[in-house]
Amino acid sequence: MSVQQQQAESSDEWILKRRHEDLSLTVRASWSLYIQFYTVFLTVSVLGLGWVLTRPADAPIVPSAKHVLAIVFVIQTLLTAITSGAMALYTLRVAHDQEEIENCLVQSHAAARPSCGPAVPASLAQWAGWFNCAAMIAMAALWLYVGFIC
């Protein structure tokens, strides 16, 4: 094997290792931003529900204002539900990409692949993303009930 081939292989390995690291950092940063986004949207939605449901009887909300408020919160919660599902899918894709990178790196060495779990906990992320998606769909249904039926 020539020196150029060895250098090419080492630069290929470097790129794969860097890509693996970048994927890890990006998925962690994405989840951090998502959790902040989700927390703010959920808090505002719960506060809005509390405000609408606990208004004194002598200070009713104009029905059209209640409908507009419900529509705004339904849209917000549906956007949050979509984002939750997208995070679950994104994390699954990142875990798959990292596994492929790891397989490529292992193939370039004679050493056996270490027996450790994935770098990205895709199962946990999928559960969290889809559960949050379902919770936000339920919250949207609650807003529809509060805004138009209750």
C-alpha cells in the first residue's frame, strides 16, 4: 500500500469520525432546543387553558374571542405535535447514520466492533417524541372542546 493510499484512508477515516461527532452534537443541540421550545409552548398553553377555565362568572369571555383564542392555541399545539414527531424521526435517522458510519470505520480495521450501545438513544427519543406528539394532539382536542363546546 502506498503512502498516498494510507493518507487517503486516514483522511477518509477522519471525515467519518468527524461526521459521527457532528451528528452527535447536532442531535443533542436539536433536542435541547426542542425541549426549550416544547416547555414554553406547553406552559403557555396550560396557562391559557387555566385562564379561560377559571374566569369568574361575572367576567365572561366574548364567544368570538374565545373561538379565536382556541384556534390560535390549536394551531400552536398542532405545530408542537408535528415538531415532536419530526424530532422522533430525525433522531432515528441520526442513529441509523451513525451506525452506518461506525460500520464503515470498523470495516477499515481488523479489530472487532466493541459491544456497546448506540451513541444516540434512538428508542428513548422516539418514545419521547411520539408521546409528546400524542400529548399535544390531546391538548389541541382539549382546546377545541374549551373554545367551541364548553
